[in-house]
Amino acid sequence: MKKYPVNITPHASNMLAQIYEYIAFELLEPDYAAKQFTRLQEKIQSLDTMPKRCKIYSKTLYPKYELRRLLVDNYSIFYYIDKDIVTVTDILYSHADIAKRLKNI
């Protein structure tokens, strides 16, 4: 089975850290924050195999690429594939106004 390298943009990495900090320090659930952080990281790394398994979310936000969405619990991980490299661009709370937040990037 083919393996794809998975890159996480600095923006997406920052979003992942913000998710951890919010759950750990605002919701005061550090154990859950660590588990959620690990789960999101594992799902991101799982994109190294069959990254096209997720539906295309948009062809217009990144006109050169097909932006795809991977759902993980209450979060949406957005990524595209270019030259057999998976690039994660955003990690957003799924119940937020995703279209608006993605356009503000």
C-alpha cells in the first residue's frame, strides 16, 4: 500500500495547540485534552494511507487543489493532496461556522 508524507502547516499546528489549551485550561479537563490531542494527531497521521477516502469539501478555497475534510469527534481536519503529499491546512470545531472561518484564512 502506498504511503503519503503528511505535512501540517504552522497554522494547523497552532490550531491543534489551541484546541489542547482550550480543553485543558478553559474547560479544566487536562486528561481529556491530552487524549483529544493524541486522537487528532493519530487521525492526521492516518492520512498517510488512502487520503482520498474523505469527501471533497471545496474546490474553490484552494483553486489549485481539492480541499478534503476528515471528521474526528467534534472536529474537522481540512487537507489537500499535491504531488502525493498530504498537507493539513486547518483543524476546526465542526459546529462552528466552518465556511466563514475557512474564508478568513
